[in-house]
Amino acid sequence: MQKPSLVVLAAGMGSRYGGVKQIDPVGVGDEAIIDFSVYDAITVGFDHVIFVIRREIEDDVREFFAGTFESKIRVSYVFQDLDDIPEGYQVPADRAKPWGTAHAMLAARHVVDSPYAVINADDFYGRPALSTMARYLSAIDPDSTDYAMVGYRLDRTLSPHGTVSRGIVKTDNDGWLVSIEEHTKLRPQGDEVLSLNDDSSVRARFSGTEATSMNLFGFTPRAMEQFSEEFADFLSVSGDDTKAEFYIPYAMNRLKEQNRARMTVLRSDSEWFGVTYRDDRPAVVSRLRDLVEDGIYPPSLWG
């Protein structure tokens, strides 16, 4: 049985949080959230972790992780560069940020050699969710275009400190993805969840039970080729827009519409939490302490 890889998207600017939040020590043993994901990944059978980072934080990241899990799992570092785009295209002179999560995933295309999961560095996904994904990826044909994602319950993924961006998931009766619709300003209100427009008007209302994408996806190496093609098409249409982003859900929707790939949605009651705003940090620290006290994790992950 093949062992999957874990691609960790850790190149985010962290503008709403302040500081390099991907390596902010929040665990009892001063671990970052990503330490817990790597620990869980090793536990459930992943054998390669690939960090997608910005060049300017490379030294900080390497220093933070030195002496931790390198002896337990293969580790690679790759860079999400703004100018890593297909030949024949140009970066707009006034664009400052890279091109989004799908572009970040593509940064790992030269080192991925097995089916792989994709996660955010600053989100806690829970061992059950990673285990479910590991089982799926371990059994899949490496040439398959039947991809997967874990769908979390929307109302369990929000922040009380501001709006969040989430992909709302729709499936058919067999659990295959129909669409992922990106909502960039979601917040709880009473017993529902509101999606807001830029002018704060209400775009949509949700019950909170909907499946949502937290960027826990599963792909085979075939996806790198397909996403590269979709990125070129995206640039043809939106390359001059300095704020346009090439999201994983956008690319996956496109592949599905063209019948070039499909994605099964693995529903999970696994706990999720993350740090979007600095005010989220105390709750994360408290919850991780609880998990240590409950025996889910040791007091020092790598001690």
C-alpha cells in the first residue's frame, strides 16, 4: 500500500493576524498548530511533508522546526513565488501577492511523487479527518482523477472576531462534489451564518450545517498537470486583475465542469479550529491544552 504525502500551504501573508502565524508557538510545548498536523500525519501513515513557504520566512521556518520531526518523516521546502507562472504570461507591475491556494499547491509540483493531501499551516484539522484522507489516498490509483476533500460543518469553522472565507460545498446523492462556492465574508448571527458582500449587504444566508471546505484536499500527481493547465486559462482571463486569486475550489470546479476530474466529499465530525485573527489565539492555546490533558497528545510532541 502506497504512503501519501502532505503538502502544507504556509506562504500566507498573515495580514489579519500579524507576524508569521504559521510558526506561532501555541502548544503546551511551544509547538505551532502545524506541529500537531504533522504529528497526526505521521501517526496515520503519511511519509513525506512538503512545506510551501515564502522565501523571506525560510530561515525562520527552518529554525523553528529544527530538531523536531525530520527524523520521523521526509521533509521538503518549496517556494510560492509571484513570478512562478506559465511561459508567455507576465506579472502585472502593481501586483504584490502570489496567486492563491491553487498556485501555492503548484509550487510543490516538482517534488510530489505520490498521492497527496493539501492543508493550511495555520488550521487544526484533527486526526480523524487526516486518517480518513490517508486511507483514501493510500488506496487510490496514482493515475486516477477521482480526487477527495474533507467537508466540515460550517458553523464549527467560524471566528467570533471577524469574517472568514470559506468554500460552501454541494454534493450529489452519491457524495460527489457538485460545486464549491467561495464566500469571502462569513460571520455568525444568531442561529444562522451570513455571507456578506464588500458593502456589508447580505449575499446569502446559511443554517450552519452545510459542508464547507477547509482546504483539506486529496489529489494524485495527475492534478498538478491539470491545475497547471487551468492556471494558464485563469491567467488568460484574469491575469491583469491584481487581486484575482487562483483558488483550489475554482480550479476543481472547472475540471469537474469539463468532466476531466471529480471529487468525493468525505464528511467529517472531526474538530477544526484555526487562527485567523490574533484574538483567536487564546482559544486555540486553551483547546490544545485540553487535548494534551485528555491524553490525545503528549505534553511535548517531539520530546
